[in-house]
Amino acid sequence: MEIRVEGNEIEKALKALKKKIQRDGLMGDLKKRRYYEKPSVKMKTKQRQAAKRRSKSMRRNGP
């Protein structure tokens, strides 16, 4: 990942960096890895997210 600072526009470069990091999903990954999560909890979280995605797609596509 590379961000170029042109002139003295550090604020603009920081904003671009934050946007790139967020788009790549690194912030969410860092938040998840901040604390150890037991495998059973990981699995339940994954299943909960999958069910949420399924219900969301059913709402969009109808019954």
C-alpha cells in the first residue's frame, strides 16, 4: 500500500490512507484480532453472520 504526499498536504494523505485501509477491510480485521476469541465463539459468530446475510437476501428477493 502506498500513499504519496504532494507538497505539504499531510491531512489529505492521511485521509486517503484511512480510506484505503477501510476499503481493504484491515480495520475490521484488527478489531477482531484485538482479543483472543475461542473457536466455538468464532463459529457461532460466523453462523450468526451467515444467517443475517441469508435473511437480508430473502428480504431483497422476496419469499
